[in-house]
Amino acid sequence: MSDHALAENLGFAARVAIDLSDKRVLPYEMAREYLQMGARAIMQMWVDIEEQERAQRKALA
């Protein structure tokens, strides 16, 4: 997933949070999809960070 796609997916999840805080409610299907996109982006960033940590530890060994 590209950096642009990650940011875009996080933006969709943020939109759900903002809409909920403003008492505007997206259709449930759309809100669920946006939150899933955000969750996938977060998990991808987690994997990327773990890979970077492993590479750094390997370089120091």
C-alpha cells in the first residue's frame, strides 16, 4: 500500500469520527467501510514499523 493510499484510508476513518462527533451519521455501510480502510492502513503501518525495526536490529548486529 502506498503512502498516499495509507493517508487517504486514515482520512476516511477520521471522517467517520468527525461526523459522529458532529452528530452527523454516515450510512452504516459507508461508516463501516471507512473504518475498515483506516484499520487496514494502521495495520500496514504497524507491519512497516516492525520491518524497519528488524532491519535496524540486524544492521546493528
